Amino acid sequence: MKKIILLFVVVFSTANIIAQNRLSFTVINSHDQQPLPGSSAILLPINKTYIADSSGTIIFENLPNGKYELEISHVGMEVQHVQVTLPQSQALLQVQMEESHENEEAVVISSTRISRSIGNTPTRTEVISGEELMEKANMKPGDIRMLLTESTGIQTQQTSATSFNAGIRIQGLDGRYTQLLRDGYPLYAGFAGSLSILQIAPLDLKQVEVIKGSASTLYGGGAIAGIVNLISKTPEKKKELSFFINGTSAGGIDLSTFYSKRFKKTGLTVFASHNSNRAFDPGSTGFTAIPKFERYTINPRLFVYAGKTVADIGISYVSESRTGGSIQYIKHGSPGFYEKNNTGRITAQVGITHRFNEHFLLQCKNSYSRFNRELSVPAYVFDALQQSTFSELSLGHKGKNADIVIGLNLLTEQLTEQPRTTDLVRNYHNNTAGLFIQHAWNISKKIILESGIRTDYVNDYGIEFLPRISAMFKLHPAITTRIGGGMGYKTPSIFTEDAERVQFRHILPIQKNSTVNERSVGGNWDINYKIKIGQLGIGINQLFFFTKLNRPLVLVSTIDDKLVFRNAAGHLDTRGTETNLRFTYQHFKLFIGYTYTDANTHFFDKRESMPLTARHRLNNVLLYEVEHKIKIGLEAYYFSKQKLNDGTYGRQYWITGFMVEKFRNKFSVFINFENFTNTRQSRFDAIYTGTIQEPVFKDIYAPVEGFVCNGGIKIKI
């Protein structure tokens, strides 16, 4: 009997062992037949997950007989589903993966002048588009300040305590070193750049492209820190008609509409908005944290499609009245400090593109901008008109492995100041003629080289030679690295953050005989890694940057109590790192960004930290989203202490935010609790010293408006 029982046990065990199978296969790229290490495979229905080794091989052990489904994924590849039956007569040897055409491969970069997908662009370019763009628009629909300040390495520095004026700082450099573009047109330079980020609404934008580091080779002087290119929406065959209504607890109202439609031979887009705010003083300081303002915007664009030629004609008009300062002065006319900005901006642009064949493309661009601004404070008025034009002609060739663009452009800028005080007028007329070549070369499937050369001639300041080079190495399907650098320059101008802080009072004209162009050299290197483990997606981007600026223009006092710009005897430099982490799991997304900025001046052999630059910044965003149903976001941003212009240090602080948006068929409703912990500078530091009538304002390094709740409705037909 014991022998019979023992025999049954042996037979049963043997059958059970035989039923345990081993499944082994290799994941390869169908394009080049190379293995894909790091691929993940989920075995359904038992939900076992394994990762491919260095040879792209995945092995499942001890599998019972039966039918299984393999879900195989890899970053940048389409997800593959494979049916397997065990035991099988022929082992599964290979799974071929196709490259995905979604996500970053579908994002086309135009700021480098050579239109390529972001995955094949050696110049490191950050893109804000789609849902992320609309999410930021929910928080601040009236301007692009929020859109930019929540990105790593970018800081919007407030230059006025009462009127909310701000500039864009990239990697610790003053706002005058960042070039702001609209569809590749440099429209917001000089005097016209002072209020730009407060007057550009993001609601008609398709995407925003940011290139950090020297980019003067691309569009000329002023791009030492980088460029921000605002890409407008263009007509699609499907009509778009949208309305946006927003209100804030600070007394703000935003109303806008956008229409877009492409017909057979023509297309049309129209954007119109009205933005306003009442005077807002949450800290009872006696001064406005948000000024009283009212702004109107209208921007129609006509597109003509004539065979191989496409033309677009657009005109934009922005009118704004903005008054900050003493609350009692604004509400009751009582004596007190005030700062008024009355502006009018008209921009017209024409673009023509003709495609000779699939290889050659001719482009012609022209724009005209007229910007009038009257800035007044007690006993002083600065009233000036800036007119600028931009003309460009370029020829592009797209080959099998190389693309090239050759072109020339002319930029004119004229400032005419109305003499309203005893100060000397600061009139000037600058002409800049440029010749440029941009080249991108696919050396191999894993190495892409991009180079450029520009020569600019600036009247009164001579010739500038600007080389630039970038390279991208696809080390692995999940690992890409980019490295690049170039030279830049900036023509002397009185329109800086320092000048804005004193409302241009008593600043002498630029002394052309004793000032020269500021010149820079800089570079960056980044490593990008993406992997998908089951339903968990992980993305890591690490950037290292460096910029050295020689002979920077600084504002100094004269013996007769005037102010004048002079080239400093020395240089300034900024270096640091940006770390971006992205995690996705089902409906959740987590973004973590850290920026380290070490910015210093080196004047007269003395090294000092640059003012108003946070050495450490931390960005945290957690998002829950069910597409077309609901979106919930939680944010937290940290700023370390900053050195101020008086030599003291400000306090470190956190800013938090919470947003919910609910979607229905053709509309959505949203509510946003911005800075719900009510962080504001007046809670832990003074905004000014002196009296209401004659205040002396301190540097603004933290929010002044505190907690603001906004909400509204979006309708899309």
C-alpha cells in the first residue's frame, strides 16, 4: 500500500513539474533590429512584470500550461500585445517594437529655424503645450507670468512694488538678456519689453518654446540668457469657437474669445479679450499689491493658401491703463504716491512661405510694431514712443540627412521721447543687419549635429560674430544627451530692471562713445532618461549650464546725482543645474523640479552674489486627470533666501496652489486656489520705508498679492 501511495505522489509531482514552463524572448527595435534593454513586459492575467536585461531579453519562469497575453512597452515605442499558449511547439524568439508617433515625436520645434520633431533637435528646447498650457491659463488667463515662472530655471522678477511690472529671468540673468518672440518675430525688445509678460494672454497660443542659454545666433542680440517663442494657433479644417470667463477674489475679471477656421483657399483666426482688476491691498500696507488696470486686446489673422504659397497677415492692438500706488489716492484722490502706466501697442506682420518642391522652401517675413507708454509718478513723467521693424528673407533646403537655412534680416528700432521734465531726452535709432546660416546634420542614426553662424552689424557699435554648435547623442532608446554652446551679445540700452525700479528718473542717455556691446559665452549639457515599468512611467532630465558675460552694463551715480549706464570693469557669470523628474501612473502625474543657480559678479577683482537670485528652487506638481472628465492639481514651490540690492537677505518661502477642473461635453468649469497658504512679503518683511507720500520701496523678492482664488467657465463649440 505504501508503495502504491508513493508511486502516485511521484507521478503527480512529475506531471506538475512538466506543467511548469519557461518563456523567453527578446525585444528589438524593428527599425534597426537592435535590442531594447529596459523594456517591460506584463504577463496577463496573472499580472507578473519583468524588465528586459542588457540584451533585451525577458524570461518568465515556472508558468503553468495555458493561454497568456503579453503587454510589452518601451519609452518612445508603441505598446505591443502578443498572445502566447503554453506549452508551445515553437518558442517565441523576438518581439519587434515600432517607434511611437505620439508625444514628443509629434511636437515640432520651429524656434531653431529648422523645423524638426523635438526628439531630433540637438538644441535643448522645452515646450509647454496642450493641456499643460491650458492648465496654466486657468491660473492666470490675463498674462503669461504664471506660465513662465513655474518652469525650472525661469524666474519672473517683479520690478515695481505697486504696478506689478516684471521681467523674465533665465538661469539667474537679468530680464534684458532674454529675447521674447511671437511666431519668430522679435516684437518685444527695448521699451516695448517692459510690460510684455503682463499684456500677453496665453489663450490663443498653440505652444511656448523655451531655449535656455545663448541663442543670439538664431535671432540676433539680446538672447544671451535664452529665448521664449510664443507660437500662435493656426486655422484647422475643424472650426474652433471658444469663450473664456474668469473672476478672482482680488477683483479681477477676464473675458476672452477665440475663433479659428480654415476654408478652401483662406483661413482666419480672431482673438479678443478684456482684462481688468480693481486696486487690491491684502496686507493693508496702504499700497496696491495688484494695481487697478483695464486692458483691451484684439488680434485677427488672415491666411491665404495658393498652391505652394501660403501667406498670413495679422494685426494686433493692445490698449491698457494701469494705476498702482496708494490705495487712498486711487480710491479717493488723497495725496500719496502713485505709478501710472498708460500704454498702446499696435503690431502688424506679414509672412509668405513658398515651397518650390519637397526640398526647397523660401520664407519672407516683415513686421512693424508701435509702442507708446506714458509712465508717471509724482513730479516725474516718462513719455516715449518706440517704433520697430523686422524684415527677414531665408531659403531652406531639406535633405535626406541634412537641413540648412540661409538668410538675412534687418531690425530697426527708434525711440522718441517727449520732453516732460528737465532730464535729457533718451532718443536713439538702432539699425541691425544680420546674415545667418543654420545647419542640422544626421551624422548617423545616433548622432545629430546642429551648427550656426551669424554676423550682425549694429550702427554705432560695429560687427558681432556669433558661432554656435549643439550635438545630440542617442546613446540608447531610453537615454539621450545634448551638449551645446555659443556666443551672444547685447547692445547698450537704458531699459533694464534697475531702470524700471526708479521709473527711469534722472537716467542720462547712453554715451555711445564710451559704452560697448556686452558679450557672452555659454553652454549647457543635459542627459534625458525615460523608462516605462508596467504602468509606471519615469522620466529624468539633468541639465548643467554656464554663462559668462563680459563688460556688463551697470547703473552708477554721477557727481551731480544723475544716473548713467557704464560697462563694468569685470564680468559676471552664472552656473548651476536643473533637475526634472516626471512620474506617471494610470491617472496620476508627479513633476519634481530642482534648480541650483550660482550667479556672481566679478568687478574690480571682487566676487559678490548677484541680487534677487534664489540659489535653490524646488517645484512640485501632483496632477490627477481623467481625460475629458476631471483634472485636479496640487502645487508647491520653494524659494531659498535671496540677496537684496542693499546687501541684506530676504527670507526663504513656499508658495502652494490647488486647482480643480470639471469637464462636460462642450464646456468645463474650474476653480483655482493660488497661494492658499497666503505667502506674501508684507507678512515677514517690509515693502517700503518712509511715508505714504514719499515711500522708498524695497526689493520685491516674494509675492505681494498673497492668496487669490479664481474660477470660471470655458466653452468650446
